[in-house]
Amino acid sequence: MEHRLRVDWIRCDGYGLCGDLAPDLVDLDEWRYPVLRPVRLERRLLDDAQRIVDCCPKKALVLEEVPAVPRS
């Protein structure tokens, strides 16, 4: 099962902790709001992704399962 990160923009206040903790997954803009990198969340990055979800002070990050697309 694949996973992806998503930002809940209503909750995000731009603390920037996500980018500080996981620079391989998140860049920060000039106001310290997250810019998610378009990377596959392989096993080595999945732990980092879960860590930033758990550490977000506003709970603005979500780690979602992406349903597999059936191949024809």
C-alpha cells in the first residue's frame, strides 16, 4: 500500500517544524509553510512522515493510504 502526505491548510499555522524534522519530505516557503516534495514514501521515508504528522503542533499534516490503481 502506498502512502502520501497531505496538508490541512485550515489548521496549518506555518510553524515549520515539519520541514525542520524531515527536509527530505518537506521544503518550507519564506513564511515557513510546508511545500511537500513530490517523492514516493518508501519504507525509509515512511517513519519520517509519521514522525512529522505526530509532531505537528496544529495536527495539520495527514498521512493517507493511497488505494492501488488496478492495472489493465
